[in-house]
Amino acid sequence: MSGIIVVAEHRQGALRETSLECAGAAQELSLQGGLDYEVALLSKEGRALSQPLMGLTASLRYIDHGAHENYSPEPYLEDLYALVGQEAPRFIIMGHTSQGMDLAPALAARLSAPLVTDCVGLKIDGDSLICQRRVYGGKIVEELGLKPAPTVVLTLQPGAFDQPSASVDTQERDHASCLNQPEHLRRFVEYLAAAVEDVDIAAADILVSVGRGIGDQENLALAQELADAMGATLSCSRPVADAGWLPKSRQVGTSGKTVRPKLYIALGISGAFQHQAGMKGSETILAVNKDPKAPIFQVANYGIVDDLFKVVPVLTERLKSL
Ligand code: FAD
């Protein structure tokens, strides 16, 4: 019996980041519970997509079929159900993406298995699994203790888990697809990407983020200069986006985007929990705020208690002189 099966996700001919994060969560669980974890990749040609997973899982299983070139619920469900039926894993993990939100409930219903969605933490406690989820807009993290069940289906919040760290030899195995229905009720027609009207702050390595403390739209130039000096992207808290000083796509937080850059610089941001929920996973956080009691300092690695209008020009000059 396989302990954990991660369902990898791909789009437009590339593996999606969430697949690696799910593998990271599976690795954590495998260490806690002494379980194996494997990754299942349903696609047209798995070996053309699987490179990022090499060395991150001991076992990679391919189910290649033309019907899996793009996600389509019925063929996926059929083949996945057949694989899971053979393996009877304890946990099935996938991303809480539009694909995962569609596939996981259908699979759980087919298996009569419990389903926990949008998890941000997982812990094995004896026979039980403890799942953490954010509720009330991120204000509270709830813990759900699951009664033991033969199989549990889980979806994980993108950005909540790290990639696996271990370096292992990956064994690749092919599985025959069991699809025999020529027609399904739903079929993939065309991929329509959402219009990108701005930069993707979730992809930036360094973010200079401005809050209401910036005072006025025209003061954004100060933050932009700092960002330019270090090759960073400008992001913001909600009041800045609400005021229309920066586009909504730059907003970090529960009603904006979740970011995990290498460096997050918070300028004049108080650090309300809705904001923190979107940035506290950043590798290093530097906060500049004139209020020493601002909650942002609770998650900051470095803090400067001062007026940002004094601090930012000095930082920019120092960076330019390097
Ligand atoms: P403020 O809380 O007003 O803080 C401004 C900070 O700037 C203060 O700490 C002040 O000390 C400091 N400051 C002022 N002048 C200076 C200066 N010259 N130098 C240095 N520091 C200075 N917020 C988000 O950010 N993202 C979200 O996605 C989000 N979603 C929300 C969803 C819901 C349902 C709700 C109810 C709220 C949400 N919010 C969100 C709003 C959130 O609760 C806060 O109101 C918001 O984050 C505050 O933004 P801020 O820190 O920029 O402003």
C-alpha cells in the first residue's frame, strides 16, 4: 500500500508550482507518519513535463493519454480512481487550484472518503490527521482532527507549503490508462488565460510594498526609486489599492495575492492580519514604520522604527552607491 499519492498539475505544457508544494507537504507527512509518498502525473506525455519533480520523490507514476493533455474532469477522475483503487493510499493530495477544487470533491465522493480543502498545515497525530485551515478571512487558523479513515483527500493552499528538500533517486513507472469511453460529457475546448493587465507580484523575488503610511499617490515615486535600485517590484496593502494609487493586482493579503518573495520590504504598513496572511511566508521581511507597536514588527526579521520619508531616500542612495 502506498501511503500518500500527490496528484501533480500541469497547464499549457508545464508543471505547476503547486505540484512541488504538494510533494513538499507529502514529504513532511511521510516523515511524521513513516509513509511513502508518490507523485501521479496524468498527461499526454508525462516524461516531457516531469523534470522539476526529479529527485523530489522516490516514485513517479505516469498515466499518459491524449485525453489528459489538458485537465478534463471525467477522464482524470476515471484514471485516478483506477490508480487509487489499486494503491489504497492513506492520503491523496492536490493543490487547491481550480483543477483541485473540481477534481478533489469528485474523487472523494467516488471513494466515499473524507475531504479537507484549502489546508495550510498538516500533522499526523497517532491514527488521526490534524488539518489547519484559515477561516474568517484569515483571522483564525482552525484545526480539524479527522477520525481515522482508509483514505483522506486533501487540497492544499498554494504558497502554504515548501518544496521537498530531500534528494532521492526517482523511479519512474508507466500505468496504462483505463479510459474506454470515447466521449465524455465535458471536454476541453480552449485555454483562455486571464488578461494580464499588470505584473505578477507573486512571481517577484523582491517586493517593495507600500501602505497607507505613504500618504499620497505622488509619494509612490519614492518607493519606486527604491524598488528600481534593487530590481524589485512594487506591491501594496489594500488601502493603497482601494484608493486607486496602484492597481488591485498589486495588493497583498487575503483579498489580494499571497506572496513569498526572498525579500519583502513593508513601508508604512501596519500589518493587519489580512495583510500578514498574504506575506508572512516571505523569506526575509524588513518593515519601516514609525509606530514601534505596529503588528508588522511581529513578523519582520528586521525593523526600522522611523519615518519612511527619512529612511527610504537613505536606503536608495546606499543601494545606488553599491
Ligand atoms: P494602516 O493600518 O492605516 O497603517 C498605516 C501604517 O503606516 C501605520 O502603522 C503607521 O504607523 C504607518 N505610518 C504612517 N506614516 C508613516 C511614515 N511617515 N513613516 C513610517 N510609517 C508610517 N488589507 C490588506 O493589506 N490586504 C488585504 O488583502 C486585505 N483584505 C481585507 C479583507 C477584509 C474582508 C477586510 C475587512 C480587510 C482587509 N484588509 C486587507 C484591510 C486590513 O484590515 C487593514 O485595514 C489594511 O491592511 C491596513 O493597511 P495599511 O497597513 O496600509 O494601513
